[in-house]
Amino acid sequence: MTEINKDNGLPFISSFRVNTDLVWQMSRSEKYALIGLLEHLKPNCSVEIGTYQGGSLQVISEFSEKVYSIDISPEPKRTLQPLFDNVEFIVDQSVNVLHDLFKNIEEAGEKLNFVLVDGDHSRKGVHDDLKMILDYPHKNDLVILMHDSYNPQCRKGMKDIDYSSYDNIEYVELDYITGSFWHNGNNREMWGGLALIKVSGNQNTPTEVNESARNSFKVAQLHSIHIIKDKLRFLSPIKKRIYKKLKMRHKADKYFDFEK
Ligand SMILES: C[S@@+](CC[C@H](N)C(=O)[O-])C[C@H]1O[C@@H](n2cnc3c(N)ncnc32)[C@H](O)[C@@H]1O
């Protein structure tokens, strides 16, 4: 069997100078999409949910006047604050802060034009982030990018939204950029992909949810291990406790301790 490419985001060739010291958890196509989109949008103000090591933040910061980047872990703020002049780091769970943040942005006279959702990847986490963003009465045109729309749980969270109940949504596409199967050596898992939702100040007709890669998604899902793994999700807290007891490093520990 041929060896699986451990990083399908490299090499990366672009006029945007990527700082490769900042780990960027996106595929090559997602990186190009984020750069191209933001280069065009040039947001007055952007919000990022899920900072991690600043990979995506470097692009958002470059093309936005002001950025608020939220992470549940204190590590991004500690390590990245000195690198970004126009970024305010918020250490909290996104759903605790989003509503007041949108209100403060508006009161400060800033215009929110872009949000990247890449924080809690559970079905409920994705749904709650997106619902909180859509429920706010935004006054400006807004583009929302949701990472990992190819992951079955994240996708379900996105599909749990009743888009027809909003009259300001112009466009929804779950496969704006298609994700991949067996991505970066994640055994038979589906990750990546960018969903795009466009909110506009104008009233729009009820929105159709586009899934341009639906067939590819379904075929990959049949061959994936998610069907089993998602059913065993309830064991996750027990697994975490066992890891802690055995002083083993859990996969999610990397978000709270960048040094190791
Ligand atoms: C996949 S990483 C983000 C990757 C980054 N956007 C990039 O492209 O390189 C997810 C991040 O979300 C953070 N996170 C998880 N749950 C969160 C929540 N409920 N609120 C805010 N941040 C959260 C994690 O600590 C982690 O740093």
C-alpha cells in the first residue's frame, strides 16, 4: 500500500506569504479559497471561532481591518498576541461571547463582514455556533465560512439549521470547497471542506441548501468509520478520564498545550 500523504496542504505556492511556523489546519484547496475570498471581500471586521496556532488567522488578519479571534484555550492568546496588531483575542467558549461581541462590534461602528467557524466540531457545537450567528440581526452583508463540512457530525450540525426561517440568507452551499476522505492519515475519517453561507441586508426568498458534492460525500461515508465511531461517541468522556489516569496524551490535549 502506498504511504498516505501526511500533509495535503503543502507545498503551497501563492503571492500571499504564508508563515509556515503558524500551524494551519486546512487543506491546500481550503487555504487557496480562504485567501482568494478574503482578498476579494477585504472585511472591515472579521470574527474567527477556533484560533489554534494562528494558521487561518494570519490570512484573516492580513485582509481585515479588525479581527476578533475566539478560542476556549488560553494558548493562542498567550503565543500569538505579539504577532498580530489588529487582532483581539478572546478566551472563552464561543457561544458565551458571540451575541455580546456582535453587539459591541456594532456599537463601535465596525462592520462585521466575515466569520470563520472552526471551533467545537461536535454536531451540537457546530449547530449552536451557526444558530447564534444567524439569529443576530446583522446590518451588513456577511459571509460565513464553516470548516469541516465534509465531516458527518459537523455536516449534521449545519443541516440542523432551519434556513427557511431566516429571510436574510442569500445562499447556502455545504460543499463550497469539498473535503476529503482519509485526510492526513486520519484512518478512514472524513474531514475538511468549507461550507459558505451568505447573509445579506436585503430580504431574500427562502434558501435552498446546496450540497454540490452530496454523492461524493455519501460514497465516502459508506467507506468511513464514522458510522461506528459516532455511535460510540458517548464513551468519549470515559476515554478522556482513562487517558488522564494513565498520564497519556489525548488527541485534544494539543489545543491546550502548544509546547509538547
Ligand atoms: C481545528 S482548530 C482551529 C484551526 C484553525 N482555524 C486553523 O485553520 O488553523 C479548533 C480550535 O477551536 C478551539 N475550540 C474548541 N471548542 C471551542 C469552543 N466551544 N469555543 C471556542 N473555541 C473552541 C480549540 O481549542 C482549537 O484551538
